[in-house]
Amino acid sequence: MGIGMRTLHLIRMSFFFFIVSSFKVSANNDVPDQVKLNSFSPKASLLRYWNNHISNTNPKPSFLLSKSSPLSAADSAFLSKLAATNSLSSHFDSFCSLANLHCSFDSKPNLKNRKDANFALYSNKRFSSYGGSKLGGVDSFKNYSDGLNSVSDSFLKYSNEATGHSEGFNSYASDGNVANATFGNYGGGATGGSGEFKNYHGRVNVPSLRFTTYDSDGNNHKLSFSSYTDQTNSGSETFTSYSKKGNGVPAEFTTYSRDSNIIASTFTSYGELGNAANDSFTGYGVSGNNPHNNFKNYGNGENSGIDSFSNYRNGANVGQDSFQSYAKNANAGKVSFSNYGKTFNPGNDTFKEYGKGSKGITTVGFKMYGPDRSFKDYIKGTTFSTYTQPTTMNGSFVNKRWVEPGKFFRESMLKQGNVMVMPDISDKMPERSFLPRSIVSKLPFSSLHAAEIKEIFHARENSTMESVIENALTECERAPSRGETKRCVASVEDMIDFSISVLGKDVVVRSTENLNGSTKNVMIGSVKGINGGRVTKSVSCHQSLYPYLLYYCHSVPKVRVYVAEIVDVEKKGKMNDGVAICHIDTSAWSEEHGAFVALGSRPGQIEVCHWIFQNDMTWTTAD
């Protein structure tokens, strides 16, 4: 247990009285508000480091300095001593509070006295038994908990045991941050009618999600599920029992965890023990980055079912996946699987028990699988087509993907007077600060020491905090892509070191100035090409999710960097300075990268540009 703040204050003050009584020095012009800094404070130390390692006298970036540690000299010294003696865990609450960390990923909803909520609010509520046992009619539910910073909710029993009833659910907790949610029993035991579910936790950050029992024991109740946790970042999710024990149920599932980053996912029991089912699953984990997918029991024990599965981890980058038991012990069915794991950068995956133990006249086919695949325990007579390059890589399925307008654009769009859409560039991460180097250098950051890290940050088994830690370690320890130089940094000093190791000491760091114009049509004003608009080197740094501020910094070859005035289309006044980076060489990108979906073309045939989002940044040599 952590000690109280007052007690901690007395300890650090008595232990470091000489620091508290040390002289004060004035900050220079680069520090906002002319604040007074103790010369032993982390910020004063950072300013000295900057002056000693960066050779130019350009103004220091306030957006970066504002992320430095807020710790006082006394607090920093005291916590550094605790870190050196492996004692931070016993002062966890004080450590998180004083250092401005985010340590509350696993806040739990209060489920006592659960009852139906006011349907006018739809935010962080607990719903039970909505639309149960209805005869006929249509229910529609839209926009539940969308856009919240910390989603912590549950929804139980939607349209259960209804007859001839149709239900729709759109946009459940999309665009949220740190999502912790449970959805249980959608359309269970329904007869006739249809159910449609769209966009469950799309574009959220740090999901810890559970979806249980979608239309179990249904009877001729047509189902469709679209867009489950697409474009999510760094978390875990489970989906259990989709159309299990259904009778004559046509079921469709489209786009599960597409374009997600470092997601640990488990999907169990799709159409299991169904009778005369007609099931299809399209797009599981497509274009994901370092996915950890576990798919079990699709159509197992079905009777006279027709099952199809298309596009499993297609276009994904590395990862560790397993697919187990597809149509196992089925009776007189027809099973097909198309396009398993065609990817630019293969991961470690296995496929087991395909049609194993099926009876009757069960036909099984398999087409288009990627290289280095391992298939075990499949039914005798299965036909495996050799791997072939799809002829419709930019065809109907890929082009149906939704990519946010303006997320990617061509270099020619950066022309004065041109009108274009700016995407949502807002930072979705929780607010945190860097730790001082004196502390972070004493903390373990390696998968070899994962247990020690989890102890420091009180990460329970199967908690969101545990997922956050493991995902950050995995991403930071991942081997660089072709031509990439990468490093995860946990202090401004570390970021300076990496940047000057790539670019030299005469460097400048830039970020888009503010959020003005985000999600709107904007006009491009004057445009300046950095380093004369020539192809150059840069170091781009993107936030990673972790209790303290952590950045993934990398340098990729052949880019051009621009600063463009963002002008209000109606008023014609400047409202922002946007920083954009254009990747000239895209030859190593996946063919299903969102840029090619949005812009057309293929890897290596076009350049691709994007804005530097809020709180991300790019370093270049000074002009």
C-alpha cells in the first residue's frame, strides 16, 4: 500500500533539505511564463542537456518541453532513490500522482443495483433486458457512449426471445479512449425477424472488451455484424458464441479488428452446433499490426451447414496467430476458406483441425494461403489450392473498406489555394508526462523483466494494465522494417539522443500547431518545403500507450517534410500551421495499406503523405 501524501512530503523534505534550500535560477526565454526553476529540477536539467547537445539557437519547442516531468527537485531525487532500490511499487499511488502518470486503465464500473438507464443519455450506463420477448416491430439503438475518454459500461440482454422482431444497433462506444466494456446476450433465443449490429468500439484506444452470446439458440433469425473494433490500438478483446445452436440461421460477420495495432484477440464458437446454418465471415484481423489472434470453433458440430471464411489476417504485419477447429465434427455440410494470411511480413501462426471428424458428404475447400503456413489435422480429401497473387487486390472487397477522408493524400494536394479534408488529428491518448531520465533509467523496460514491470505498476493478471505493458514491450522490441531505424524513448533526453544519432546535432523538431481545421474542409495557404523541399531524412515520433509518456521514434528513408498554412475556407484567415510528411518510397508497404485503399494504386507506384497529428512530431536538420 502506498503511504499518504503528507507522510511522503515530510520524508522527502527531511531527506533532501539541501535541495529545497538550494538557490533558484531564472529560466531563459524558451521557458513559458518566465517561471523560476530550481537548478536541480528535471526541467532545468533538460534545458542544460538541450543546450549542450543541439548546436543551433532556434527557439526551444514549448509543445515538447511541456511534456517533461513536473516533478520538483526533491520529488525527483526521492523517487529516483526508490527506483534504485526497487521500492516504487510500495509508493504506487504517490508515484503516479506526483509524476503525472496514467495508472488507472482498469477502473471498473459499479454494477450494483443495475437497472435500465435513461435512453436520452447513452453514456457509461448499464442496460439490462432491452426489448425482450417482443412480438413483431423494430427496435433501433444508436450512438451509445461514443467519443468518451474513458468508456466503462455494460449492456445485457438486447431483444432476447423476441418473435418476428427486427433489431438494429449502430455505433457502440466508437472513438473512445481506454475502453473497458461488456456486451452480453444479443438476440438470444429469437424466432424469425432479423438482427443487425454495426460498429462496436471502432477506433478506440486500449480496448479491454468482452462480447458474449450473439443470437444463441435463435430460430431463422437472420443476423449481420459489421465492424467490430476496427482501427483500435493496443489492447485485448474477446468474442464468444456467435449464432451458437441456431436453427436455419443465415449469419454474416464482416470486418473484425481490421487495421488494428497490437491487439490480443480471442473469437470462440461461431455457428457451433447449428442446424441448417448458412454462415459467412469476412475480414478477420485484416491489415493489423502485430496481431495476436486466437480463433476457435467455427461451425463445429453443425448439421447440414454452409460455411465460408474469407480474408484471415490478410495484409497483417508479423504477429502470432492460431486458428483451431473449423467445421470439426460437422455433418453433411459445405465448407470453404479463402485467402489465409497473405501478408507482406509473415508472423508465427498455426491452423489446426479443419473439417476434422466430419461425417456424411462434407465438402471442404481451401484457397489462397500465404507462404510458410502450417496446416494440421484437416479432413482427408480437403483441396488446397496453391498460393496465387489475387487479381483483384484493388477490387471490390478491398475498396469497400472505410478510410477516414484526408488521412492520406498525394503530394500534389499541398498546393496554395487547394481545398482538402483534414482528418481528425486530435490526440486520443491519456494525458501523461515523461519521467526524468534519473528515474526512467532505473526502471526495467524489457520483456525479460515483464514480471518486475507489472509489479511496479500493480498490473493484475488479464488486466488492461497488463495488456498495455505487454503490447508496448512487443512493439518496442519488434525488429525494424526494411530501411527503418527505430527506438522507443521515455524521456526528452532519450529522444534528443536518438534524433541526433540519425540527423546530427543541428536539428529542429516540429508538430502541427493546434487542432483548428481538424475533421473539416480546409484551404492550403503558403507551403514551405523543409530543407528546400528536397528528399531528406527525418525522425518521426508517435506516442505509445504506457503509464508514463513513451514515444516510438523511427527514421524511414526518402521523405519530404512540409509546413503548410491551414486557412479557413469561408473566412480565408490562417488558423493553423500544419506539418506534413510525404513518404516517397512506398515499395515495402502492404498492398492493403489504407493509403492505397484511399488513393488507389499499389506499393512503390505513388508517394503517400499524411499530417503530423497532435502531440506527434518530426525532427529534421535545421534549414
